[in-house]
Amino acid sequence: MSDPKDLIALHVATEDLEDYSLTQIGWYAVDDGGKVVLGPFESLAQCDRAIRERLLPRTGV
């Protein structure tokens, strides 16, 4: 499975938990297919930071 190319931050509220098969509210990184990739996070800033880190090119040291 390849790494996602596009991720967006999404706040999942209590009424939307079932839609994403989640048990905890919070901020999540969701791919372009609607699949939750990262999370939950307490804030949008934390989620955005995780998305940027996930999408950075990986370099071997």
C-alpha cells in the first residue's frame, strides 16, 4: 500500500464517530478516500503538524 498523497485535517464530533468507525472525538488526518490515517489530536495545529511530518520526503541517514 502506498503512502497517501493528500491528507486533510478533519474534526470528528460525537455524532460523526460511527461514520469513520471511531470511538474518540478529536482532530484526525483523513486521506482523499475518506480513510482516517492519523489521530486523534487535541488541536488543529497538532493535526496539521503530524500531516506535514507524514508527507515529508523520507531520507535515509
